Amino acid sequence: MKDFESLIIARRSTRKFNGQQLSPEDVQKLLQSALLAPTSKNSKSWEFVAVENKHLLQQLSVCKDAGGAFLEGCALAVVVMGDKTITDAWIEDASIAAVFLQLQAEDLGLGSCWCHVRNRFTGNLESEQYVRELLDIPDHFGILCIIGIGHKEQERKPNDLTKLTWEKIHIETFSPADKNRMA
């Protein structure tokens, strides 16, 4: 297990996987991490569909016009959604769970990438509707994203701390002046 700082420095989006399957233990750890994600008022509004079937992965890879092709090559895709009848914070709840999945993947030495579904399209069809129909997801679930996970085809360099955009940090008030900068 990496310390948290090392984990977030090392984590980079991975879109190319080597085709190796995940162990059942790794899949369980990944899904466990999603279930450990906090939710608004402990509502547990998130739900997940784990997909390892190659035919379904190929179909998921065309869930939107651009940016989903990498799903075809991943070992596991986790559809992250939220029950809109439980809380209006389902998007936030699902987002936190998606990030937990990605951090757990990195901790296991795996790669991952977020494929955004909400408010995207495949042709004239909303991506959410496409995924909903493909995986038999009831209408009251909002589909936020699909996290593709697998063994990395190659390692990427960690994030470069010298390139952090400290100008995006504001202290006490939102001020573009340099006087409130941390770096």
C-alpha cells in the first residue's frame, strides 16, 4: 500500500491495457472500495454494475461519440450510478465512489480511466439511455460514468509537482492578485 501522497502523485489515466484479467481478489477489493465511499447523509445512493464480459465491454466502448473506446480493452468496467429517488446529491455520491475506485486501482498497481456518461451522446441517443438499455438499468438511476480498469500496458511518469497550477488556489477570498498565493 502506498501512502496517500504517493498514490495521488502516481495516479494517471490509463487508456491502454495489456489484456490480462484481474484476479477475483482485486475485483473484490475494487468493488469494496466503491462501497466504502461516503455519501450524503449516509444515503448510500450509489449502485454499480461490474462488467467483465468482452462483448459487453465492446458495446460499452461506443456509449458516447468520443472518449469511450478504451473500455473495449479494459479487464473490468464499473458503471457508477446513483438512485435519484434517494437524494439529490446522487451525482456527488457517485463521483466520490468513482474516485475511490480509481485510487484503489492505483494502489493495486492497476490502471484506470473515467468515461463520462451523464449528459453525453452516442449519435442522437443519450449515452445514459444507451447504457441503461444495454445493462437493464431502471430509469430512476442516473448513470454518471464508467470506470475502466485493467493492467497497464505501460507505466506513465508520475505527476510533476513543479507543474501544479498554484494560481488556482485562493486564500480567504477569491482574488487573482499574487498576494493570496500559497506557492
